[in-house]
Amino acid sequence: MSKIETMTVEKLDRLVDEGKEDVLQYFDLDNARRGGAGTKRINIDLPNDFLTQLDREATRRGITRQSLIKVWLYDRLHSSGQEAQSIVDLFGTLAKTQSIKKVGRLTKRAPSRPKS
């Protein structure tokens, strides 16, 4: 078993700046985790024909349905810098093709006033 070398930030910075040595050898990549990247499971009910279209698009791209939804949500939330105004805005043309009778506007709640 090899001894683990303790390294200071300054020494690691110097090695990176010099570029002569692969600094990844000093990291325990088997136990590395991305900080703050927790996940939370959600459930969503969607019409069958909506799911069929999602599956068709996911298959066309060679990814899973879940990955497709994540990509689309990420793109929507980070592309324009504007908040989605409705479900149609969030899901784009796919939602427009569905028989969704009523799409309510998302509204921000006004901050509650302190009681006097």
C-alpha cells in the first residue's frame, strides 16, 4: 500500500503552473463528488400522446426520455434569462400540439406584508 502524500495548495498551484506533471495523480478520483449537486425525485402526469412524442424525440437523439426532459428544461431555464410565462413557454411546441384546454399563467406571489 502506498503512502498518501499531503500537498499544500501552494505546491499544487506551482505544479499546475509548471505543467510538467499530471496533477490528477494527487486526487482521489474514486471518491470524488461534485459539491452541492443533490437530486430530488419528482413525478409528473402527462397525456399518453405527449409521452409518445417525447419517446420518439428521445429515440431520434439516442438518449432516454429523462435525459431529453432534463436537457430541454436546462436549455429553457438558462437560455433567455427570462422566466417561463406558461407551460407552453416551458415545453415549447411539443405542448402546443397537445389537447391542453387550459394553460394558466405562472404568477409570482407578492411578498407577504408583516402584520402590524
